[in-house]
Amino acid sequence: MLYKKVNGWKDISSEKVEKIFSMGEEYKKVLDIGKTEREFVDFSIELAKECGFIDARFKETLVPGDKVYYVNREKNAVLAVIGKEDILHGINYVVSHIDSPRLDLKANPLYEEFELAYMKTHYYGGIKKYQWASIPLALHGVVVLGDGRRVKIVIGEHEDDPVFTVPDILPHLDRVIQGERKAREVIKGEELQIIVGSIPSVIKNDEIKELVKYSVLERLNEAYGIVEEDFISAELELVPSQRAKDVGLDRSLIGAYGQDDRICGYTSLRDILDIDGIPERTAVCFLADKEETGSDGSTGLQSQYLEYFTSDIIAKTKGVYSDLYLKKTLWNSKALSSDVTVGIDPVFKSVNDPQNVAQLNYGIVITKYTGSGGKYSTNDADAEYVGEIRKLLNDHGIKWQTGMLGKIDEGGGGTVAKYLAMKGIRTIDVGPALLAMHSPFEISSKLDVYETYRAYKVFFEEPKHEEKKYITKSNKIYL
């Protein structure tokens, strides 16, 4: 049988269309609620508690059917449903990252010049810097004050909130300063500065020369108790202030910030909350941080946190722990690295191999390998595991396709898959396609959101596998 993509909208019932659009509405709300990794973790844990999940710290033992959660420094969330099988037979992990490209305030951001107050930023992750100029931005994050108190800040999301912006230069005067620059440098990193005020303070103090800057600090101090030194112990992020929107006259697409990779965070979260009964294998939804900057740090996939919570689950299900138990569990585990891939855009189709690229509305995408060039920095899932996932999706009638991230030598990119595989976990990238990835307004398909949800759910709930039977004939081996 020839492999052929099947456009999902061509054979869809009105009942299923209603489910697809209903999930799209829910997904848009989640995108608006969780624009940063901390906010997404907060939302996920509150929802998990409502669905009966318990903080794992308060559980001495775990038995099949137990639902627990873990939180790592408010930037990772882990939800686990304990399965019937011995934990040493492995865990089914669905791992998504919930950080997205953005602008972070520098540690000493505030200054004044020409009676305008600005704040300096440092971009986070791979962005086209010019896309972040002259758009409304909201400020999200936390500030730890000098006395140890922590203050949460969200400015720019409500209708009557002020917003922030990076002013671009007018086209009348950009010929010399921008005209000869390459696209990636039309706006340079140090030029990504937001305007935050222009009214001077009325304070009468000859030692204070920068009155607009001081006025900004006065407002921050009045509202949040912040002084200038507190910026050093702050994590403040600038994200697009617009809400998630339907795109197109038929409303079949969604445009929003942060869909890479909260589209997978949302679907995997909802899946583990929706698990029916007790799964055969222990199911884990892992919402990770730092993927956009290499998965470094104590909240990235290169940290030991996956081993930490997995060890805790082993100890509480087995009643005893050993390093060998951990290694056995990981080696017998399976994972979906649930991350997005590129969808082909007819305007820029030349960057893709049309025979090996995903399309919107064609379902979830199996990506055997990512990386770049000669398959550098990739996981490259083995044929047996690709076949297993392909069969799982086919058996449940889930719409899927294959794809890769661009033509060879055109560029490339990576996911968390290789960091899972390094721990011995059988891993493959499985997620939906996007247009305008890493932009402030990424585009997804509502149908693909729904099929992604269905795919992760059957992976969590997959039945116990029978052993493969091999038939030998004429010294050849056939499955």
C-alpha cells in the first residue's frame, strides 16, 4: 500500500467538527492564561488538583490508579498516573516544553535619555528580532524583593492596562542605519529596548537628575514595593499582549504566541487528566523548561530532574530503591518528545522537501529525526519504535503524517528527544505542524490540535503488548 496523506477535513463528521472547534476554544483560553512557563505550571497544577491529583511529597506509597504531581522550582510540572504493570517494565512519558521565545529584562535594565525612560532586554531563544519591534508587549514575571518577599507582575493583558513596545525607526530615515543590514540584523539585539515612561517625577531633590527614570521607579514602588536593586533578583519577561485568535474566514486555524510548544503542553496535560481507569503502564506528563535555550539549567532536560522524580516513583511503588531499578525503568520506558515541526507554507515552499514535509490539517507529525546537516544533534528513532508508534496511530484511526525540519543543509533544529534518549528511553518526536514558528503570532490547525490530543491519549492508555512473533523461512526472518 502506498503511503498517502489524508486531509482530515474531507472525511469528518459534523459531531467531530463540533468537538474539534470546542477544543480549539479551550486551547485558546489556555494560551492566554499561561504565557510564561511559571504561569503554565501554576495553571496545570491547579487543574490537576481539581482532577484529584495529589502532591507526591505527601504520599509514602503509590499503588495502581494513584494520581500524583511534582513541581520543580515552579518551572517544571510532572503529572503521573500509576499503572498496573511493575514500574521496572517502564513508563510512558509524554514530554513537552512550556518555555517559548521572548524578551527578558536585563538585570540592570532601566535608564533615561532625552527624557524618555527605557528598559534593556536580552532575547530568549531563537527569534527574528525585527518581528518584536513595534508590537504591543506585556510584562510578566516575578520579583524577589530585598526582604525576601516575592511579587508577581502581569502588566499589559487587561483591556485598560498599559503595554510596552520596542520602537522601530521610521522608513523615511532607515536607509543608512538599516538599509544595508541583513534580515537577522534589521533590529539588533541591543536595540530591543522597550519604552516605559516619559513623565518626570515632581520630587524636589537636586541629587536626582533622571526624573523620568525616577518616576518609573516611584510607580513600581507604589504598586509592588520594588526598588531599583530588586531587578537583579527578578525574572521579568516581555511577551506579545494580544489574545489567541481564530484565523481565516472558516475559523479553522488558531493564531497566538507560544504555541511552540504549549500546543503539546496543553494536549498532553489534558490527556493525562482524561485517562480512563488505570493504565497498563505508568503514564507521565512532563512539562519542561529551557528547551529554547538548549535544555540547560536545573529545570531543563539536561538536568537530573527526570531521574529524581522517576526514582521517587520507583521507591514509592516498589518499597525499595536502587540505581539498578532506575536504570531498568528508564531503559524499558518509552517517550514521545511532543514538540512541533514546520508546516509547509506555499509562499516559502523552497526551504522544504515537499515529499518530506508536514502540512496543516493533515494530523499529527511523526518526525524520525531532527538536527541539521549530517543528522547532527539528533535522536533518530529506531525503525522498530517508529513502527510501533505508526501501528498505534493506525489502530486507533488517528490522522498522522511524516515530516522533517526543512531541506538538508537549509538549516535545522532540535528538540528534547536526544536528552531523553541519552537516558536509555526509546524516544521519537511526535507533534503538530505550525506556520510562522517562533514568531509572536504562530499558526496552528484546530484539527491538528484535536488529533494531537487523541494521539497522546492512546499512548498513555496503550494496552499491554503481546510479544512479537518471528517466522523464519529460507534463512530469512519475517515479522
